Amino acid sequence: MLKKISFFIFLLISSFTLLFSAEMGKYKYSDFSKPKKCGMCHRQIYQEWKESMMAKSFTHSWDDVEYFKLALPHALKFSKVAGVKGGCIACHSPIAFLSGDIPPKSPNAKTRANEGVSCEVCHNITGTSKKTPYNFSYTIKPGDVKQGPRKVSDAPHEVHYSPFLKTPEFCATCHDEASPYGAWVKSTYREWKNGPYAKEGTTCQDCHMYKGPGMVANGKFRKDMYHHVFHGAHFRNKLRGAVDVGLYVNRKKVYAGRTLKIRAELFNGKVGHYIPSGSTEERMLWLEVWAIDSSGHKFSIPVKKKGFKGEKYTIANSKVYAYQAMGKILNIKGFKGLKRDGDLPDGARIFRKPFLDPDGNMTICQWYTAKNTVVDYRIGPRETKVEEYVWKIPENIKSGVVKIEASLYYSLVPSSVGKFLKLPKSEYTPMLVNRSEVKVKVLK
Ligand code: HEC
Ligand code: HEC
Ligand code: HEC
Ligand code: HEC
Ligand code: HEC
């Protein structure tokens, strides 16, 4: 028994130190070159990286707001989450963390924290301290030696061939995360690992750093260069068509007043993990089904309930409020929360995994997540979700051709949260993932 308890205490302490003190302050900014310097020779890779979210992981507005307005003030007043003061930065601006610049100055101060996940971060990472990595458990060694994916000898700096750089475990050091409450709040790597792509040997790099022709360094062309685009949910082109939408009806001619059965099939054939993944606490993926009659009148069709545990979180309901924790953090008296599902039409199916704070309210604060295993209704890799609809056709509909339209949308944060925190509109504008339509003839 005593042994068990002391082992438990050991686990607690070791996970605590891992979470919050990895190698904070062990180095200084000047130990790391600026990305521009690498870009002098690696011009194309620099351009790609500069446009990616990696280069913006500290500066882009939502990260700026969430860290400085929510997480940091929360960490300063509530000891349970105190570790995120440095923890957020260990993934979003590793060189600031490693230099002990905690908390960093805000992005408009233009310090080196703004470099985000830079060339020097990834190409100095030597391995991980964990067998199954998460929570910035990378080991790093700055200096003249760059970790590279090939055995090259004609670089003007030293290159160490690193098989680790080519593995999904490398990405997992930042892409999987446990909250201070022990909830898995990011698990893209673990989702991939349990899915079909890991078994087939298709890696994160294969889909997010595709190989193709490129100028790897000045004057040096490769036909199989690893591109540094890191396209994900922020890039419409990556998102568009990521899930197939099939749409079927049980009859093509139907009388007003009768019912029409509709079936939508959603197949995730392109995403190597769940969609949504990553910042699952705030991503919205939902299916709207509408009927449009010949005069252009629109009728929203609610999804048929399936009756699984936690289903209420997966059906849009404009009367439900959530995100109350933000009121606590921002000291807003009498804050009732915000509309859980933003501006979604009632009855839309939402493919989500709700995160709950210690009070049991849904939250977008991943560091303040006590539990997120109530239900997982996202679409897994190569999974098909089937949604059914039973639509009683209104008597007052205009007879003739009626178009049934199923649209799958994605937004980075719920619109209610985006408006409340005054984020740029692009953060919560719905992006169309896919759309399908069928036509039926309504008779009277
Ligand atoms: C003076 C030009 C120059 C500068 C500056 C430079 N590199 Fe290189 N680097 C090269 C050349 C040339 C190669 C060899 C490319 C090849 O053969 O694929 C190379 C190779 C590499 C490789 C290994 C490529 C492979 O295929 O395995 C990595 C990683 C790398 N550089 C990272 C960096 C980083 C990070 C910086 C900035 C700290 C940097 N380089 C600065 C010229 C430069
Ligand atoms: C998020 C991590 C990450 C960042 C940031 C990053 N790289 Fe890389 N880089 C990689 C990985 C991973 C590979 C190897 C991909 C593979 O093997 O599938 C790679 C490959 C390379 C290569 C070799 C390309 C080839 O085809 O031989 C060079 C050169 C390079 N990176 C330079 C840079 C420079 C310069 C920057 C900054 C402008 C940068 N990298 C930023 C992770 C990163
Ligand atoms: C040092 C930490 C770190 C490592 C290592 C890392 N990432 Fe990331 N990555 C981040 C952070 C932080 C963001 C979030 C940027 C943002 O939106 O603020 C991110 C974002 C992304 C995105 C999302 C882009 C979007 O549009 O939503 C993709 C895709 C991605 N990374 C892929 C990878 C892959 C593939 C690897 C491994 C080759 C990798 N990352 C390694 C920290 C890391
Ligand atoms: C078979 C291809 C494939 C593989 C393998 C893959 N991804 Fe993705 N990933 C995608 C596609 C397509 C998207 C865009 C749709 C989306 O956002 O889910 C995406 C999106 C993402 C996002 C943004 C998720 C969101 O909703 O914000 C991140 C982060 C990411 N990938 C990281 C990774 C990491 C890390 C790995 C490896 C553990 C990986 N991916 C493996 C195809 C892949
Ligand atoms: C273990 C590494 C890690 C830690 C710790 C971490 N993040 Fe992240 N964060 C990421 C990665 C990786 C992504 C990208 C996931 C995706 O694209 O869906 C991300 C995404 C985000 C996003 C969404 C960005 C967007 O453009 O949509 C915000 C905001 C954010 N993080 C803020 C924070 C804050 C605040 C903290 C501290 C409480 C924190 N992060 C802690 C790795 C981390």
C-alpha cells in the first residue's frame, strides 16, 4: 500500500516537473539564430514557413488574446493552473521559454518571442524525454549542428542526420497536451497512432510537409524537397473537401403534408486523425440541412436524435449557454455565459468533443479542463457518420421542385466567443468543407 502511495506521489511530482519546468531559462535568445538568417540560403523554405501558422504561433491575434487576456491572468491568481504561465509559451514560442523570458512581452513589443516555432526550434530538437511524447517534452541542443532528414555533407554548417525529425513522435512533443487536471486536451498524435494511417506508415510529415520539387538552398534544387507549409484548419484549401458528403432521399416525388426521409453520409477519407483535431475545445464542425422551395423559401431540417450518451452536446440549441469560466477569469459579475453554439440553426448536428471545466460547464479554456470524456462525436480517420432526417413537408410549401441541401461547415472558434473577445471576423466565419444536394418534386 505504502509502495503504491509513494509511487503515486512520484508520478505526481514527475508529471508536475515535466509539465512546468522542462528546461525553462536554460539558454538565452542569442543561442538561437534568427529565421531570417537561415532564410538567406533556404529562401523557399523560409517563405513557406513565414506563411504558416508556425511563424505566427505567438503573434497571431487569437493566440495573443487567449494567452494575455485569459490564461496568464488566470495563472497569476489560481495556483492550480499557475504552470501555464510558462507552459503555453513552451509550445507557442519555445525560444522565449528556453531563454526564461516568462511571461514574454506582448507581440507589439516585437521581441524575439515573436519568432514562434522557428527553424532553430525544430532543427535543434534532438529527441524527447517521453516514450509517448506530449507537453513540450522535447530535448533541445542549440549550436552549430542542425538536425536534418538526410545525410548531407555540402552544407556550410554541420548537419546531424536525425531519424527522430522524420517521426510523428517529433510532432507529438507539441501536438499532444494534458491539462493540469490530467485531461487529454490535445491528442492529434494519439488519434493518428490508433488509426489506419499509422498502420500504413503514413506520417504527419507526409500530409503536412509533402515532398515535391523545390530549391532547398541557394543554387541547390531537389525534386523531393520537404515543403514547410504546415497547412491545417487555417487553410481553406486543406479543409475543403476533407470530408465527403453524400445525400439521399427515400422518394423523389412527395405530397405536401407527408414525410420525406433524408440520409446524409459523411466520410473522412483525407484527414489522418479526427476532424476536428488539435484545439478541439474551440473548433466547430457542423452539418446544416435545408430545403429550398421554388420561390426561394428556406426550411431548416433538424437532425433525428440517435439517443447516445452526451448527444445533447452534438445538436445545436440556441437556448443553451456555456463558457461561464471566462466570466470568472475576467471578473465579470453575473456573467451567464455565451451561446454554446454561436449562430448555428437549431437542430444542426455538431461533430464535437465537449471540454468541461471543474464546474461542469463547457469551456474553451483547455488548461482549465477537468473532463472531456463525456462524448466524442468527431469524425475519425476513414470513419463514416450517417445522419438521418425525417422531414414533415409543410402544407404551405410552394409545389414544384424543392432542393434539399446538406452543407458541412467548419469554424475555428464559436461565433459567440469570437464576438465576445473581439477576434478578427475571419476567426469565426464559417468555412464550407463540402456540400451536396438532391432535388425532389413536391405535389399538392
Ligand atoms: C550560407 C548558407 C546557409 C545558411 C545561412 C544556412 N544553411 Fe542550412 N544548408 C545550406 C546548404 C547548402 C545545405 C545543403 C542542402 C542539401 O544538400 O540538401 C543546408 C542543409 C541544411 C539542413 C539539412 C538538409 C537535409 O537535407 O538534411 C538543415 C536542417 C538546415 N540546413 C537548416 C538550417 C538552419 C536551421 C539554418 C539557420 C540557423 C541554416 N540551415 C542556415 C546552406 C545554409
Ligand atoms: C515544426 C518544425 C519545423 C520548422 C519550424 C522548420 N522545419 Fe525544417 N524540417 C522539419 C522536418 C520535420 C523536416 C524533415 C521532413 C521529413 O523528413 O519528412 C525538415 C526539413 C528541412 C530541410 C531539408 C529539406 C530537404 O528536403 O532536404 C531544411 C533545409 C530545413 N528543414 C530548413 C528549415 C528552415 C530554414 C526553417 C525555417 C525557415 C525550417 N526548416 C523550419 C521541421 C521543421
Ligand atoms: C515546438 C512545438 C511544435 C512542434 C515540434 C510541431 N508543432 Fe505544429 N504547431 C505548433 C503550434 C504552437 C501550433 C499552433 C499555431 C497557432 O495556430 O497558433 C502548430 C500548428 C500546426 C498546424 C496547424 C495549422 C493550422 O492551420 O491549423 C499543423 C498542420 C502542424 N502544426 C503540423 C505539425 C507537424 C506535421 C509537426 C511535425 C513535423 C509539427 N507540427 C511539429 C507547435 C509545434
Ligand atoms: C492522411 C493525411 C494526414 C495525416 C497522416 C495527418 N494529417 Fe493533420 N490534417 C490533415 C488534413 C486534411 C487536415 C485538415 C482538416 C482538419 O482540420 O482536420 C489536417 C489538420 C491538422 C491540424 C489542424 C486540426 C484542427 O482542426 O485544428 C493539425 C494540428 C494537424 N493536422 C496535425 C497533424 C499531426 C501532428 C499529425 C501526425 C500525428 C497529422 N496531422 C497527420 C491530414 C493529415
Ligand atoms: C503541448 C504544447 C502546447 C501547449 C502547452 C499549449 N499549446 Fe496552444 N496550441 C498548440 C498546438 C500544437 C496548437 C495547434 C492545434 C490546432 O491547429 O488545432 C495550438 C493552438 C492554440 C490556439 C488556437 C490557435 C488558432 O489559431 O486557432 C490557441 C489560442 C492556443 N493554442 C493558446 C494556448 C494557450 C493560451 C496555452 C496555455 C494555456 C496553450 N496554447 C498551451 C500547442 C500547445
